[in-house]
Amino acid sequence: MNTETRRIYTLILFHRQGGKCCYCNRFMMISYEPRERWRPNAATLEHLRRKVDGGRDNRDNFAAACKDCNNRRGKRDWLSYTSIKRNEF
């Protein structure tokens, strides 16, 4: 997927989610400045079903997540990770 498409998907999902991370529900920020993209609250495009698990690059498999959650999710499936982040267990 090219950079422009990633930016458009991220912006659309950011808007649909009210600017909140799909996992931790904290507010995210959008910036295209290279140094800002590494902040823990920077909005990223997240695959709900990981590509290594057979997930595809289609719009139904994406959500906006903060950089921190995107990096920490690891091998967990998206629903389990969401429940852990929101203390639902």
C-alpha cells in the first residue's frame, strides 16, 4: 500500500473513531512531520487481523491505533488486546 493511501485511511478512521485509539480509547494526534510520528499518541494504521495471520490490506481490516498500542500489541489478537487495555478481564 502506498503512503498516500495509508494517510487517507488513517485520516478517515481517525475521524470515524472520534480521534481515539481503537484499543486504549485515548486521544491520538495526527501529524505528517517525521519527528512527530514517533510520539506514543501518534495515530497509526493498524491491521486488526495481522498480516502474518492472513490479514489483508483492505479497509475492513484497518483501525486507527496510537503508536504505543500498535507497538505493544505483539502477537495478541485485536479483541483480546482491546479487553486487556480497557481492563475488561
